[in-house]
Amino acid sequence: MNKGEEVFYTTLFFIAVFLGSALIVYFLKTFSSLREIHEAYLVPYWLLIIYLFIKIRGINFRDYGFTLTRVSTNLTIYSLTLGLGLVILALTLGLACGIYNITYLSRICLECTIFHFSLIAIASFGEEAVFRGYVLNSLVKAVGRVPSVITTSLLFAILHVSNPGYSIFSFIQLMLGGILLSIMMIYGKTIVYPTLYHTFWNFSQALLGFPVSGHRYFSSIFIVKYKVSNSIFTGGAFGLEGSILGVFVTAIGLITTYFIFAKADHTKWHAT
């Protein structure tokens, strides 16, 4: 398949995902009693579209990262630990700088925590399947790595624009996060790593009391209160991802991920 066809099918795929998702959200809001339409509810549709496009085009699922073969234990541990660690680092820095104040909750709803983790994990897998699985890998074949990473990360950041509290810092953080996730996909050759990082990055925010991209989860260990009013430092309604702290820790994660995954890629695929 030539580059023009690759771009055409990628564009058609993205339109199908976007319009179909908008239609599903409309029907759920109109005909269901759900208080909030979580992204996890859209994932079955996303996976169906991915399956149809891959089958129609006769592509191997493994070429798009949908594989568990050659998954490294070390990179698996790194991916989920990084998601947790960066949020803990941001919280620690925020407390040290007087940005946050926290109150410990003595009682935690275990059922709520499990439910919210499930929603976050499903939504994270769905987003990674769409952006880093299908779109990124399709564009890499058409225009190369760098333009594909930038384009995919830009789309990823822009599609959060309607979330509560979205700002320029939200855009920057999501761009950096999208690049980090793309590095995991390109060098790791499997969707496992970006899915784990994405899941534990989002879940640790919810668990530690932050809004997650503007959405609140009521299953946290702490209640985080802002001691300053400037949203540059707090992220406002968007949460950590809309703050300078979020940008800072994500940049650190991006740099370390590049060197670790690039080295692992060289060792696994090029060393003789």
C-alpha cells in the first residue's frame, strides 16, 4: 500500500472513530440514566472499528502493536512504575513548594476504587489502541517516525479541549505525554507498555486526590486542596495535567523513557 492510501485510510479511520463516538455519546445522554459518559463505554466501538479496518486491509495485528510476544518484564515494570512515580513526584514537589495541602481519608471505598480502576484501565487501553496502536503505526508507514509522533500527539492533545479546565499547560502536558507514549510504542513494539503507563498515570492521580483531565473520581486516599489560586501551579479544574508541575514531571518521564526504550530496542532488535 502506498503512502497516499495509508494516509487516506488513517483519516477515514479517525473520522469513523470520532463521529461514531459522538453519536454514541448523544444517544447515551438522551436515552440513558447515566450521570457521566465515561470513555470506557466507547472502547468496544473503538475496538470494533480497529478490527474492521485491520481485517479489511489485510494487515497483521502484530504490526500494529496488538501482541504480547517479546514483552519485557523490565519494561513492563518500568512502564507502570513510571506512571505511579511521576504523580508521586509531582505531589511531593507540590507539597514542598506550598502549592498543595492534603487531608488523609481514614475510610476508602474499596468497591469504588476497583470500579474506577477498571474504568481507567479500559479507557486507557482504548485510547492507546486508537492513537498509538492504529493511527501512529499507520502514519509511521506513510510519513516516518517524527511527523507521525507529532501528528498523533497533537490529535491526542486537541481532543481533550472540551474537558473542564483545559489550558495551554494542559495542551503542553498532553503533547509531551503523547510523545512519551509514542516512544514506548515505537521502540517497545507492543501496546502493552503505553497502556500500562497511561493506566497507572491516570489511576495514581485519582488515588492521590487529583482531577484526571478535568474529571473527578471519589476513591482517593487524600483530598488535595490548593493553597495558591494560580492555575499555572495547580492546574485548576483540569488537575495535575494542567499545571507546570505536570509538564515538568512528564518531561522528565519522556527523557528517561526515550533513553531506556531506545536502548532496549537496540538490544532486542539490532544487536547480534
